[in-house]
Amino acid sequence: MSVDGWNTVLVLGGTRSGKSEFAESLVTDAPVVRYLATAPEGDPEDTEWATRLAAHRARRPGSWTTEETAAEPRRLADVLASAEPNETLLVDDLGGWVTVLLDPDHQPADDVATIAELAEAVRTCSARVVLVSPEVGLSLVPTTPLGRAFTDALGAANRAVADACDAVALVVAGQPVWLKPVATATTLPAAPATTTAPAAPATANAPVVASLGDAEPTPDVQLPDVLTHTPPVVPNQEPGNPWAAPTMALPMVATGLVIQPGMELPMPDEYAGPQAVDRLATLDVPGAGLGVLDRVVGFAAATQGTSTPQAWGSVRVLLLHGDHAGGASAGTVAGESARRAAQARAGRGALARLAAESGASLQVVDTPAAAPMEDQPALSAEQVESALRYGWRLAEQAADAGVQLLVLGACGAGTEATAAAVLAATAGAEPPAVLGRVITDSGEIDDAAWMIRCAAVRDALHRTRRSSRGAKDILAELGGGDVAVATGVLLGATARRVPVLLDGPVGVAAAMVSRDLAGQARHWCLLADHGGHPAVRLAADVLGLTPLLDLRLDLGEGANALVALPLLRSVLALAAALPVHPSLGGDESLGGVEEPGPAPDEPEPDFTEPDFAEPEPAGPGPASTGADEQPASGWRAG
């Protein structure tokens, strides 16, 4: 290839810009070239189109071979994946490929997944590859739905493939401009996903602690690429398990992931959930069945992509610790939240003990303290960006470790008032209606502290009355560090298809904010119990999350969810193990397994008492640190 140091190149350009000729010039030194033609033949009576195709064919040397991929769009990724290191491939072009992809004959299809497969094939291809594609970002928005669908799909394909390629060139009037040149790759080496800086080793009896300090923004800091395209196989994640599979390529820049409104993240399987609930009606279940807990089965089935979901084995609790200054924290004891966080680190307290009982790992994350929202923004814009990316990275680390369920909890002064402010900004709630009563350590109601909190929220909303109500603006003005990190966790978990069990005001506030960034995130959330909290009740109603239970527990964010977790696991295990009812064709002998009879010449016993073995823990608990949980790097803004 004439561009030294590159293995894959994307050539962009407008109509008649000379992009194809330039792409062909890049492979002139190759002895043999496999030309992958993606465009359909078109209407036989369209002589102008036939002339174009003939001109393309006439330019190809006789040593080149031509392969047509228009019959099946997915075949292009297969060809790239199977190419040998000594081969040179020229793909011309992605516009024709997208045209075939959107053709009704190939629908219904998951276009986003197909584009992601193509980008992954380019990224891992061992051959030299040059791809040609029309640039649609400089043109007007089409006036027809079909035109807009084509523009959106081709734009997404260009972004994904450009991210996967070593180099990108834009051809304008026959003149190439390198958008991703050699110098960029030599000065900015690719960092592995979820890279962490060296830290002091965790003790054997303490859970993992991720520290997010209040460091000043550092413009020259290079954040790692947090989008993992090929996660390693871990012991509790079998190859091909779709639970934590990577998804589409998202916008990337030199400083890391770009989290922006309108991201297209995956949705749970829309068919598996209803199929799993319908399957429950066929099982040999005594009585009236599982009641409202059949929603757990439907949720697990949709997020796992199967009508027979399994109980979550590996569970991780993320405890976000961050205080809010000012009137939001009125009525709280100074240093109480820090004591709770230290207690969890040491493996003590309600949350740590419940996590140990459930076999769940516990990760404590210190988030930046929020400034008084009634006087000034809670966080700077740079801190919000870094907190979102950090939360995404936490979800990435969990997915790479084989975690099948995240439990989101928080401990911090002022979280209730902050959630009320976020709900007022996103759902138009009245702060007094969503602010719970303030209960002192002695069990008394502190109405004075409640009024101070209401005043703080009122003043913060008045201060920001002319501010934008965008997701990042709400996080900066009102949300604070814990809500921002929680929002990043929800988005990252959605991208990696990891469900999240919410518990408390911080989690639901983050879910409300995440709607404007990626509306798919709420479909990966499950709310076990509202805990009697008015903010959680309202947010659940707005988000369409029906609490499964009404226990009115108040053990702290995260702990309430862990109380319900064994019940949810039991329901999933029961639904997966029970046989079909005999009246519907099921086997009378316990699902087709013959019961062993008495041994020969031995009297048959009157009854048999089964042996019950102690259950194996599902994963490393707070009292131990698994190999997949290393201390996370310190957080810095910017």
C-alpha cells in the first residue's frame, strides 16, 4: 500500500469527488486485489447507471478479482473477517452497501448490529483494506423519510468504520485530505479499554474502592478508549454469551468517549420477554403462579435475549459516595456519609453484610463533592464530562469481569434534595411533594431541616430558571458528582447490555437524566422497591418502572435492593427449572428424569428426606477481592 504504516483506510468523498480513483491508487502496488463490489445492478433500463458501473470495471487491472456482495449485506463482514494477511481488499462503496442493507427484501433486520459487525470485522481484519464511502455530513437533510433513513444509516456506518480504521481520508475535488494521519497514531497510541493506573493493592478483607478526587481539570490528560469491542472471556462468562456483548461503535475523539444527547444504544429483546411470560403459563406451577413477580422473568428474558432466562450469578454493587453542600444536606450529621462509606469498605454495615449473603461484590466509588446548588453550579462542565465517562468506564469494567447484574446504590448528604431538584427540572415536580420527611438519628421528625431543604431546591430552580434543561446542564447545575457518575453507569451498562437494579433517589434521578442522552437506558433498569420515598415513586411513574415490592424498607440506597435480590433470583431459578405441565405434554416424571427406585432386595422406604447442600456463593463478596476487581484509578476532572 502506498500509505506507509497503515493497514486499513477509509476514503470519504462527495459525488464525483474522485474518491474511487484515489482509493484505487492506494492499492496500485499490490500484486493482486480483491475488489468487493457492494452496489446492486439496478434497473436494466437505467443506461446512465450501467455506464457508471462499466467505467468502474474498465479501470480495474486484469490481475484484480471482483466479488459481488449485494445479494447479502452481512457477507461483507464475513469476507473481511476471513481475509488472509497477504491479501489486499478494496471495498467500493459503503453507500451501495447501506442501500442494500435498507432494501425491504433484507428487512426486518438490526441495522445497528450489522453496522457494528462490519466495523468489528474491519478492526480485526488481518488483510490490507481500503474502503470507499460517500460523505453525507455536508449535505442537506433529505425531505423524505427514506432519504433520512439512508443518511442516518450511512452516517452511522461512516463513523463506526472510521473509528475502526487506521487512517481516514476525505477527497474534495480530487484532492485528498488526511483526517486521521500517521502522526495521530504515533503520538496517541491506543489504550486498552478500562485501563487503570497502578494503585495500592486492596486488602484481602476489604471491598474494591474507586476513588474520585476533586482534582483540577488537566487538559493534557489522555483518557483511555472505554469502548471495548472484544471483551476477554472470563471464567463465569461463556464464549458467545450475549449478556455483556459489546454494541455499536460510539463517537470517539482523542480524549475518549463522546457522551451526547440522542445516542443510539441497544434495546432489550422485545420478543423474549413476552415469550418468557407466556411460557410461565405452561409450567407445572402449583397454585396461581408467580403473581406480579412474572415481571422479573420478563425483564430478565428481555435483557438476556432468551425466553428461558437464568438467575443472575455474578452481581456487583456500586456504592457512590458524594456529599452535597448547602441547604440540601440540612438535618444530616457531619461526616455520617463518610462513616457509612468507610464501613462498607471494611466489609461492615447493612450493605456489606447483605452483599456477602447474596455473594455480590461491592465497589465503593468516591465522587466529587457538589457545591451548594442554591448559590452556584454543583459541578463544572468539565467535571460532568469526566464523571459521565468515569461512570461508563465502571460499567465497562463490570461487563468485562462477567457481571450479569449491577446494583446501584449511594450514600451521601443531600441526595434526597438533589433528586427533588432533578425531578423538578426534568418532570416538573413540586419539590415539597417529592421531598421526604427528615428523620433524625433518634427517630424524630425534623421539620426545620425539611424546610431548609425545600428552600435550597426552590432557590436553585430560581437561579437556573433561564438555563438550559439539557441533560448535562442539569447535572452541572443541580445533580452533582454522584448523579453524574450514576448516569454514566446507566449509559455504559446499557451499551454493554447489563441490567441495573435501581434503589433510591440517586439511581432514579440518574435514570431521569439519562433519558435525554439515550432513551433506551430506562429499559435496562429494574426497580425492586420504592422504599416509601416520594421522589422514587414519582420518578418510577414517569419512567414506567413499576416497583415489584412494597416493603417500605429504609436500610440505605443499595441495601433495599439486596434484600429483594434473593427473592428475584429464586423466581428466575424456579421459572428456569420447572417442567411443562403434564396436561400440556410435559413429562410426568419431573421433567423427563426417571426417579430411581429402591435397590434390589431392599425394602422400599416409607419416605425419603433429601439432602440440602449449602449454596455456593455466586461471586466474590465484600469480604474478598476477586481477581477481576482491581482498585480503579483515581478520577480527575477534564
